[in-house]
Amino acid sequence: MSFHALESKKDENDDKQWLTYWVVFGAFNIIDQFAGFVLHFIPFYYVLKLVVLILLFHPKFQGATWVYNNYIQEYATHIVELDEAAKKAIGEHLDAGKKAFGEAANMAKAKIGMKSE
């Protein structure tokens, strides 16, 4: 279904649904990996897991969108904000580094008697 959503030209909402599904599915798998040893003691765990996954991806229920909007979106916005702040800080440090390197190069050129650019 993800390939169909990506290749369809008609509806952009199906792309969002499937991208949301994969984000929620990834979060679900991370939880399952770390808490799985406890969760496996729940009777019919694999049947319940299958039902949850079907509810997440089925277009009628759009469970992944609901889970994302109610539980994950707040964290995702914080991650995006942190990412943007990190990019800005890295850019500022790179600019300062380039400036310091240019000044050091000019000082070295002046010391050996070369003309600075």
C-alpha cells in the first residue's frame, strides 16, 4: 500500500496516512523490543499485536493517525525544534571556525611575507 500511495497522483492524504503508519509502527517496534520480554507473558499477545497492527494500518480506522496525533506528535514537534536549533548552532560554529581559520591563514601569510587575499 505504501508503494501505491507514493505512486498515486490523485490523493496526497494517502501518503500522509502511510508515512504516519510507518512512524507509529517504528515506535511500536521499539517498545516491543524493549518491553517484549514482559509483554510476551500476556495471554494471546501475538493475536492482540496483530489486531493492533491491523487497526493501525487499515484505512477505515486510520489508527496510526490517531495514535500519532494523540501520543507522538508532541514529541515529534520537540524533536524538530531541537533539530533546527542544532543546525543553527552548528552553522554558527562553522562560520566562526571559517573566520578563525581565515584569520590564522592571513597571519601565517603575513609572517612569511606573502600577500593576503
